[in-house]
Amino acid sequence: MAMTFTSPATAATGDGRCESTEVCVYDAFDQKTSDGYYDLRAGHKNFHGKYWFRGDNGYIGDDISSVKGGSNADCEGWTIFQDVNYNGYYFHIPKGVEFNFTGGYGQMHNEASSLGRWRC
């Protein structure tokens, strides 16, 4: 009798589940899922083809107002960039941290265009 082993399923990015290994981005302040949200892992050189779950179902690029970093990422967190291809103004999102793009983060309000990993 042969045995088959399978690895645990890897959660898909953009499946509507903001898991502990992902960063969730929101169309509204205060992480309101009802106004639109999207789950991401690092490695998105652009957000093309990604549209909000709920809300207006619009394109997430240059439309993010708040974020929430998962608590179980494989790195220290994520880096979000103003421009595609990991260019332009950027800052880090540590694991487990959530915030609005206001105050010191205001430059990124409705400007984020790519996402990478931080301190892996």
C-alpha cells in the first residue's frame, strides 16, 4: 500500500481572507472591511488586476487608506511603496501593526502601488 503525503495548503493571496501571514489593505480608514479590503503577501511589483472585496470593487492601486499587518509573517513585516516595481517613497509595516495613512503616513494615502518583504 503506497502512502501519499501532501504539504499543507498555502493560502492564496487575494482570496478575501486576511490571514496572519498576510497584510490586509483597506479602501477606508480604520480597517473597515465593509468599505473594501484586499489581502496581500509580499512580492507584488504592482497591484494590477487586484480589486477590492466589497465596497466599490475598484482597483486597489493608488486607493489604499489603511493597513493591518498579520502577526505571523515569515519576515519582520512588509514594505509598501508609492510606485510600481518597488520604487518611490516607502515605509515598513511591522507584523501585527495596523494604521491609517494619516499624519506621518499621509503621503501614502491613496498612493501605494507595490508591496515587498521587510527583514527576511
